[in-house]
Amino acid sequence: MPPSKARRSGGDRALGLLARGSAVTILGLLVALLATLVTAGAPAAARFGASFLTETEWRPNTLERPRLDARGEVVITGGEVEIEEVPPRFGALPAIWGTAVSSGIALLIAVPLSLGAALFVVRIAPRLRVAGPLSFMIEFLAAIPSIAYGFWGLAVLTPWLQTVAYPAMERLAGGTWVAGWVFRTRLADGTEIPVGLTGKDMLCGGLVLAIMVIPIVTAVARDVLRSVPRGQLEGTLALGATWWQSSWGMMRYARAGLFGAVMLGLARAAGETMAVTMVIGNNMQVAASPLAPAQTMASLLANEFKEASDQLHQSALLLVALILLVMSLALNVTARSLVVGGSSRTAAAH
Amino acid sequence: MSTPGHTQGPASGDAAAAAPRAGYAIIEAIRRGEPVTGQTHEQVRDQPAVIRAADFSLWYGKSRALHAVSMPVPRHRVTALIGPSGCGKSTLIRCVNRMNDLVEGVRVSGRMELEGSDVYAPGTDVIGLRRRVGMVFQKPNPFPMSIFDNVVYPLRIHGQRSRSELAERAERALRGAALWDEVKDRLRQSALGLSGGQQQRLCIARAIAADPEVLLMDEPCSALDPVSTLRVEELIQRVSERYTVLIVTHNMQQASRVSHFTAFMYLGRLVEYGPTAEIFQNPRLPETEQYVSGRFG
């Protein structure tokens, strides 16, 4: 064998090993991350079990309070009020609720806008010769660091909501059930109080998130709609479909991929940390009103992790991180299989 | 290419190169870039026309795809458009229902009449036009929904809601497309599960479900196997009893089997147009004779 060939095959082997090694390393990182979170979250999981997901109390401190007897009287022993210690409790439901509501609001706003924008880019923009610049802008929006969105939310959106939008909404809602739902909240003991309108709440978080997920949902929806075979669009138009009817036909054809686009948006909204932490109000409670301050899983971690000195507190936070990771993973996997699977199904059918 | 002045048409290069070199007045004239008047037999002109192209030209941006085509399309007959690739057959039929509107930078001149009115006149109701002119495409394009929903799609988008009416018209259209017996027990199943030939007949059923006046077919059998092709061809003859059919085909045997009239196009011009038997057995122009005998194109 000539030496040059031997060298080349040696180089090939080295590169092959390098590539394989890189792939394994990346996978290994994910596995290591999962393993770390599982190990670290185990104490909290063992302590609280499934109630971790359903309990609303998140209290990292030990509580000291007078012990009460069966009749509800303070127990006095030797002339002194007996004190009992209530250990910390961790229930993640408020963070899960806050994540769900703020992401839900974000999707409610972002999905129609994104689908409309994607349809515009695919069907109208080429004719106006603005498809290129528009696509660039959309991708550019996705590249803006999230802290910028958060700062805009804090500096602009929050004061505007508090001073302009909410008073107007309150006047509009008047005494209807909407006012009861949005502007009143019930305390644990059943008394009803007005929601403190700070402008930092789930609605504000949802609005900022909506702006952040629009670019990604639009970009993916655009690619999915572009991959709809021409015969589908022409088929509907040739039968006399209007612009909307033919667009609806395209969306119907691409529905799996579009659903995937929405899932990707949801994954981004649920995992977004910085911007949400700045505008959500950071209050661990389960409130029906979208104008109540709340906490998302990500903002909870951002807020508490550096101050969590207690082992159980840390473990509980890492368990929240594990839930968030598994959820994002599931959303992403579903989304990708829908987007990719959707287009391969397209290719198979035509 | 030795002759300047003719650079039109995306595929004109190959087609012209394959054409005979001398003795063909029309091809020589086309090469010199001169206007050409096609030979239209009087048997065609005697027929009542549903569609009539008059001096119709079309440009894709700067390149000209159709050169002053004038041709009537007889009522309740099958008219075939033949010619080498890039000769403008598909472009021409896609003007009848204005599908070319989808293509950027398309410009037309002359008239394209349906029942006497110009479909390119300003203010034309394009959606209404497409309801009157059905179209079947090269590749079967069933929608991702049930067989039934496919067939009644044109009825639904025009506001027909009555279940019994939809069911009745679906059956009639599927019978009309010779598909009823094969699918009547699985109307609710996805149309994507049908074979290619069945899908194409479903597309024909869908195109006739709304009772159009004209049926355009753009190489409807090119993606089908021989058996499916035969069935679709039988179908084309059947539907011509009720509809005017204008079909583009690459396959000259197909044109001779299914059509009453045949138009031979070359480089965006109508060259010869007459009864199918005449075109294939006794063409008037040497160019047509060359093409139908398979010596070029």
C-alpha cells in the first residue's frame, strides 16, 4: 500500500472517530443533564411525591406557630404558649399554572398573527417583491436577545397596561362576570379583594412571550406552507375557491406541520426565562385572573436558585427544572416529528 | 442556433434543433421570427365554439410563450392539443381558466373568449370563471380528506350545505367518473389511500361535480399506468357528451384515440388544426405530417 493512501485512510479514521465522538458527547451531555436533575430532584420527589405537582404552597422556610388543640385553642404548657414547627413545603402548581396561562395567552395572540404573516409571506409577498426583506426581518426578530424584550416589557408595556389599558378594560367590563373574573380575586379564607393592578402579571408576561414566539412560529409556518405542493393550491383555485378558501386548503394540507410550528412556539414560551421574570410579578399563587402576578417555572428558578441554601429547597427547584426540561423535550420532539414527518408524508403522497 | 431573432420559449432550443432543416415554410417563417397563421380546417370553423382564442399572445416576463394563437374549441367535443415540449399547449389551456394568474410576470394580449366574453376583460369574476371551467392536472391532486369530501369540495365552497343534495351530487359525479362502484363502500376513507388511477378519476369527478361547461385536462394520464390510462381515456370520451373537453397530451396515440379535433402547436404558434383523423392521416402541412409520424418533436 502506498504511504499516502495509508495516511489518508488513517486521517479518515481519525475524522470518523472525531465525528462519532462529537455526536456521542452531545448526546452524553443531554443524558448527564437529565441524570443530574433526576438525582438532585430525587429528595424532593421522594418527600412530596405526586403532591409536588398539585400543591399550591411553596414555602422554603420553616414556620413557627402556636400549637392548637382539637378545639382550636392555643395549647399552653407551664404558662407558655407551645410552639410547633411546620417544615418547609414545596408545591409547584403555581409555577406550572403561571407557565400554562402565560404561554396560553402568548399562543392565543401569536398563532393567528403568525399564520397570517406566514400566509402573507408565501402567497402575497412574492408578488409585491417583499418576501426576501420580510423573511429577513422575521428571522432578525428571532435573534433579538430575550432581555431586550423583557426590558421593553418592563419599561414600556407594564406602565402602559397599568395606567392606560387596565383602567379602560375595567370601565368596559363594568359589573359583568368578566370584571368579577379579571379584576377580583379570592383569598384563601374566601374574602374577595380587588386584584392589585401592577402591570406585572400573567397577561403582561403572555404579551411579551407572544412577541417573542411570533418570529419562530411564523418562520416555521412559512416553510411548512411553502412545502405544500403546487397542485394542492391550484386544485382548490381551479375549482373556484376564493383566496381564503384556497389558503384554508393549504393550511389543512399542512396541518401537521403547522401544529408542529405551534408546538415549537409553545416550547419557547414555556422555557423563556429572562423576559418573563422581569414582567410576570413573581408571586407564587394560583389565580384565575390573568391580571394577577404569578410565577412561571423558569422565572421561579431564576428568582430563587441563587438564594436556595437549604438542600430540600434546592432539590425542589431542580425537580421543577427537570419537569421543565422533560416538557420542553417532549414538545420539541413532537414538534419536529410533526414538521419533518408532515413534509415527508407530503412527498409520499405526491 | 444559426438564425437570430427567435429565442422565445423555455424549451424552444431543443425542439427547433430536432426539427427538419428545410422545405417547411411555417417552421422557416417561425425561425425568421415572422408571424405565422395556422391552418385551421373548415370542419373546425363550422362547429359552434365554446372557447375562442383570438390573436392570443402571452409573455412570461420578457419571453414570449404564445404567438397570436387563434383557435375555436367546439362544443361537446374533445379537442386535443399536441406538440413538442415547450410549445405552449399547457400555457394555452391554463389561460382559459386563468390559472396563469398565479405565475408572476405574466402578460397577455388578444382575446380568450368563453361563450363570447373575454375572460381577461377587466372586472372578470375569476372565481365565477373557474366554476364554469373545470380542470384536471398532470399529477392527481386529491385533497387530504375523505373521498366524499373531495368530490363535494367545489359544492361546499360555493355554499351548498344540504346533506342529501351533496350525497346525490357526489354519487352522480362519481358515477360520471366511473369510480362509484369502486369507492361507494368507502366514501368516508381518505382519498390518499386510492391508487394513482383512482385518484385521477376522483379528480375528474371533483372537477365535474360542480357541473362546469368546459373541462380542461393538462396531460391527465402522464402519471398513470397503461391500464389506468385506458380507463381515463374511456372516461374522457364519456364526459364529452356533456362537457366540452380541451386536453393537452404528449401522447399522439392518445390524441388520436380520445379526441374529435386535434391542434398541433409548435414554438407557441398554432400550426395546424382540424378533425383528428385528418391531422393524423391526411395532414395538410408537411410539418404536421413530420410530427405526427414521430419524425421530430
